[in-house]
Amino acid sequence: MGSCGCGHAAGAGPFAEGRALVEFVSQAHGGTLKNQSLPDGGLAATCQGCGAPFIQATFVTSCPECGGVHAVSPPRSGDPSNIQFAGVGY
């Protein structure tokens, strides 16, 4: 496997999927990244738990309907298809 150049193997770190990505982003930079605003006002998203539309405004965001936690990493934050889901009650 290749490397993303950030010290993590492909499929790990900012390129992980699901809960692993949410946990990575939540802990990145001492936990400060998760609450930072996404560029351009965020991404239009659909909750991967309940299907409700919402705006992914920060790198880690909860669905306003069901509380399902979603995250996107900085190198992948330009495309809503890169949003990953940790689950409801995470």
C-alpha cells in the first residue's frame, strides 16, 4: 500500500473510513481539528443513519435529527461523498 505523505498508510489516518476516520479526526491536532469550520460554509450532507439532510459545518458534526456523528478529513473535505459515519450514539 502507498502512503498519503502524512505518515499514515493508505486507508489509515485522514484516509480511513467509517468510525476509524471519525476517531482520527476527533483526536487530530490534540482534538482541536474536530470543531474547526469547513471551507466555504461546509458540505451539504445526508445523514448516513436516518437519511435527514444537514450541513457538515465542522470536521466532526452530529446529525440534528438523530445525533449520528459524521466526519470528513481536511484532504478530503471538498466532496460530501468523503463524509464518514461513526454511528448514532457514538
